Amino acid sequence: MPHQTAKKGMKMAVIGSGYVGTVTGACLAELGHTVVCTDLDADKISLLQKGDVPFFEKGLASLIRTHQQDKRLTFTTQTREAIADADIIFLCVGPVSSHVGGKPDMKPLTLAVDDIAATMRPDKYRLIVEKSTLPVKSGEYLKQLLSKSLQLAHPEISLDEATRPFDITAVPQFMREGNAIHDFFNPDRVVIGSDSERATDMLVKIYQALNAPLLITDVNSAEVIKHATNAFLAMKISFINSIAHVCEKTDADITMVAKGLGMDKRIAHDYLNAGIGYGGIFFPKDIHSLVSIADEYHINLDLLKATETINRYQRIHFIEQVEAAVRQSTGSHSLEGKRIGVWGLAFRPDTDDMRDCPSTHIIRGLLHRGAHIQAYDPIAMGKAKALFPKITYCADLYDAAQNVDAIAILTEWPEFIYADFQKLKAESACRVIVDGRNLYHPQKMAELGYAYVSIGRKSVMPKASSTDEKPLAHV
């Protein structure tokens, strides 16, 4: 991890020990600070106190245990005790999504502000940092909320700009699930949103240890940067998936088209992989937040609304691809009674996150059409069982292919990329693969004897001359 440990660490508190809060707390401890992470969920805190993590993230459990042993990282449900002596408080609680008028429920933030106000005192400055993605203009909202709470609890405290004992800032996180620790210590940039010179100086001292470019801006701009980043990446994914449909109709190859696009330095290769669309909670949440504030200010953001529509349709399109492939191979008119082997459940590799995951929509669609599902994922099956308790869960990818009419690939796990197809052919009679992640070369799959359907590429049928003896570990 290429970073510099702080010579003299600060006292920090993290309110909210979910994904962002736990990773943030552990990484700040690694930088040499003393960190207390808090959460109202007693079961979650109990797990973390034992060094266990309620979700999967590479390297996080060992990082937590290391800094629990050196007393730099602790977990508690007692928020006010945790923040009483903190120099910096990181807000890692976000609003609760609401479908009523598109407005998020800010109650979790209100509770956090109440706790902060209750521990404020005139002689101690507090720096409060928005770390979770919050709606645009949350900084102003939090400042007003904290000022009001503080005035009620401590009328003797001055709230003048020059003497106010707190500042609200924003340092948005750009961590990818499955790569969060690496991303924390190797960011493309660190965005610091601050309207206070004192707050800015404190944050620069913390984040300069990462040796990354620092962008100093105002709080509102920092909030918009975070939302706009995720919205743009989501839009890029939906764009390439739309082009994939053009390729399917014209016999073009989306992998070549994406490669040609990515060679343009103005566009770049990242997020140009056609597939079943983006998943997780972060892209949808940021799009909803931007659209909500755009509607509030009468701004047309139909581009982002279309991004979401395309993403939802991409999952439906994949279900239709599975159905068409099974119909062609079996002569059946529907998926009723057919068995589908699913490779991959998490929305991306190296995570067990099933929130707003493409696989959940696809599996529901296949079940609705009467199919039976047997699935395998290296990590996410525990989380998936809570959503789909009645489907069959398998020991490995070869087990998931037993006695199925088609194999559907939903996550690009390395063990799927490097599957042993000689072993697969020996253990499973299935010769139909519908690949939602474009893991393999179509012609090589045809040579192996598979009917192969992918995204944005011409489907292929097995070649008559294919033999089981031809070795091919990676296609």
C-alpha cells in the first residue's frame, strides 16, 4: 500500500459502520489515526468487535484485526461516547431511499447530527466530513441542522463564521466494491469540498499521505462531482449496451467496436464492456439523486432517465436470449420446466453484494417463466439464499451445469473465465451457454461444440468437426 503513515495521528470517529464506514475506518487506522466506528446495529457491531465482517471485501478482515490489536480501531454502539473526543467525525450514514416524490428520508442523518450537537462544547473544534454519498446541497442542510440543534442545546456557543466550533465538509469516496482497500490507498484523485481554510488544512494533512492529486473545491461542487462521476460511468455502460444491440442486428462485434472506441484517448477503455448492465446500489442511487435535484430546479436530465431505462431493459434482453437459446436447442416453446445453470450471483467479482444486482432480476424473470434454477457463486450464495431460498445452490461451476438445458453466465469471476471446458464437457451434457459477460471467444466455443450466445456479438452454433480431445483451458 503506497502511503505514508501519519507521524502523529488524529482522533477520529466514523458514524455508520456499513460498507463505506467500515472500510474508511480501517484504512484511516492504517494511516496511523485512532478511529472509533459506531453503528446502531448491535449485531453488526458485535461481529466487527470480534474481527469479523458482515460482508465480503478483500483484505478488510485482516486489516481490521491488525488495528484492533494495536488499539487504533474500535467499534461501539455508543455514538456519543465515540465522538466525544474526536477531532474529526466522518458521516458514513446516508439517507434512506424513498419512492415518495423521489425525496430521500434524511432521518439517519438527523439522528447523527443530534448526537454530534449533544457532544459539542465551546472550547473544542469539530470537523465533520461527509463521506457517504449524500444528496446535493446536503452540506448546507447539515450546517443548518447542526446550528439549530447546537443553539438549542448550547445557546452560549457562538455560531458566527469566524468562531463557530465546527465545519461541514465533503470528501466523497470513489471506492469500488471488491477493490475498496486498493482504491482507498491508490485514488485517481482526492476531492476535498470545504468552505473553511482551517478544515481544508486538516483534510490536506490527512489525505496528502496518499500521494494523489488533490482537488480543493466548495462543498456543493464536491457533492456534484461524486454524483456526476457515478452517473457518467453508468451512462457509459448503458451506451455500450445500446451499441451492442446495433451489433447484434448488423453482425458487428461489440468487443471490436468497444476496443476501437477505447483507443480514442477522449473516451478510454474503462466501462465499455457490454453485458447485463450495472448493479449495486451506488450508480442507481446517484442517478436518482441527480434526477431529483434536477426536477426540483426544473432541469431536463432525460439522458440519465434513459440510462436507467436501458439498464433495466438489458436484463430483460438477457432473459429473452436465454429463452430463445433454450427454445432453439430443445424445440420447446417456453422455459416451463427447463433447468438453467447460473454461474455468478454477485453484481461484480470479489463481493457478495446482492443489492440491486442484475442476477436477482434475471433469476426472477426466469422463475416467472417456469424455469428451475441451480446456481453457483464463489462468495455470494449466502446472501442470495435470503432472496431465493428455493432455488438449488451448487458446490462449484461444474455442479451447477449438471442436467441443465442452458448455462447462464452473470458474473465475470476468474474461475469462470478460466473454466476447464474438457472437464465441463465430461461432467455435463449441456452444450448451450448464454454469456452475459462476454467471457469467451465465440468461434473457439463453437469449435468446442457449444451453441454460444453473448452480448453484442453474433451467436454461433457448434461446429460438426469439434472433438472432445482438443485441449482449451481458456477461451
